[in-house]
Amino acid sequence: MKEFIMIDNRKIGLDYEPYIIAEMSANHNGSIENAFKIIEMAKECGADAIKLQTYKPDTITIKSDKPEFLIKGGLWDGKALYDLYEEAYMPWDWHEPLFAKAKELGITIFSSPFDFTAVDLLESLGAPAYKIASFEAIDLPLIEYVAKTGKPMIISTGMANEEEIREAVETAKNAGCKELVVLHCVSGYPAPSEDYNLATIPDMANRLGVLTGLSDHTIDNTTAITSVALGACLIEKHVTLNRKGGGPDDSFSLEKPELMQLCRDSKIAWKAIGKVNYERKESEKGNVIFRRSLYVVKDIAEGEVFTYENVKSIRPGFGIAPKFYNSILGKKANQEITKGTAFKIEFLEVEM
């Protein structure tokens, strides 16, 4: 497994802070001004990248009133596929100004292409990476076409079984992809957190020898932040200006305060994981003196025996360690010792 991949000079891997992708999807709601504002929001919140979706209704489906082209159940119940994508898609002539806006703000921008022509458009704009959406993870010709660009790839795995995920990974690698992250995903909109089975993330990394991350469709940040502890080096979340905006994806997307929280807390989680370390931490050092140690708790005369009554394990920690307690009991003092004195080995008449 590669230790890291690189997108726009940002290293992505287990040894680096989680890479946060703000997915715009259809949440522009038909307004390029909204799209600009979402890019600005992602930058302000600390996201590493903003991601678009590049398709047209005619590149993703056909206009048909046959039953199989109608959505049954869920968020988009009753809509025809063509009508949904016609409502949701981002006009292709927006891409250039949106790429320019992101460059101006200093945030990485790339997209999920849904056919070869989308890849060609994104290549003409200098896209630094590509994301394969879950629904396209079985489109091996598309994965191959993207891989041949030589750019880093992110593949989302919603609905895909192990064999299909392996085929996607092998296709990408065989076509020349050198930098790959595979995202665990549940393609429910929204998806319940209990469906996520985050233990899949490290298992996928081990089975496939790839860096792994999470494409999260739950309605809060708990699942995403938890994934960091299981090895997710990249997190993707849908974002919106207004969850009640009425767009196709608004209802399960993060608003600005939640995106800010995700960017902050995922990094806190990563820092908390750290590395194996049994040494005393810097923040603990000042408290060592408040640990227990052995103290004289009654005045002791020279030659008097140390007992449970005149020596005890108490705080603070300036005396010898409590582990020596049984060893000193029954021994005699070689000097007078006043109450409140930290016990020292030198007080023993005979060496231990």
C-alpha cells in the first residue's frame, strides 16, 4: 500500500490530517451564484477540496416514460431519471468560472465525471484528480478512461460487493493509476449510521492494499469522525447553503456550521489517535507530584518500628513509591522523623 497520494501538493494518507472533500452535487439549485457561495463556504470552513459532478441528462440516462426509468421510493420517489438529472445537473459552461473561483480562493476543485466527454472537459480545465461515483463503480470502461489520465483517483463503493470493488481497483491500477483512495460508502440518501459497518474500512485496506476513506451520507458528523479512528484518510460529505433549500440533495447535506465542525473535529480525532506511546506526556508532567507516595503520618522516634499506623500511602508524590510499603514495615527508623515527612530509603536502620 502506498503511504500517501498527492492532490494539489497535499499529501493524503494515514500519517496526515484527514482530507475533507465538500461535495457540491446538485446543491447549487440551478444558480451559479449559489455554486460560488458553496465554494466560498467550503474554503471558510477549512475543507481541502470542493467537488462537482460533471454530466448532462443525456450522458447519464435517456428520456423515457417506461417504468424502469421512474424512481420508486426514497427521496426522489416518482421522478423520472431524466427529469431528476435535468433538474440537478450543473451546466458545463459553469465549470471554467467555478474552477477559476476555486483557484482564486486557494481551494482544490475537481469533479466526478460520468462519461468520457466529461473527462475530456475536466482534462481541458486541468482537473488535479477524479472521483468515480458509487453508481459508476461498475463502469469499468469509465474507470479505465479516467485512469489513463494519470491523475489521482478516488473510487466510491456504495452498492458494490467485494468482487466489484476488486474489479474497479484492478481496472484502475492496470490502466496506469498510481495514486488511489477507495471510499467506503452506503448509497442511501440519507443513510442510517448503523448501515455503515465502519469496520469495513480497515478490512478493505488490508484486502486490497489501498488507502481508504469514507463517503458519508448520514445526516450528522458522528459516523465520519468515527471513521478516522478506523483508518479513513479522506472524508467526503455533501454540503449546502440551506438544508431546506428544496434541491435534490439539500436535505442530507451539511450546512456551514456542521462542515466547520467536521473539518475541526476530524483533525482532532486524527491527532488523538497519534501513535503507540507509553512515555509520560508533556501535559502530565506537572501532575506527577500529586501521585501517591509513602509518608510518615505520626512522629517516629529513633529505633521505632515502621507500622501501618505511622507510615501510609498518601498524596503528594515526594516520598518513595507505594510498591515499597510492605518492604519497610517492621523495619526500624535510624533517626527521629516528624509527621508529614516524605519517606526516604535512608530512614531505614538496615538497607532493604
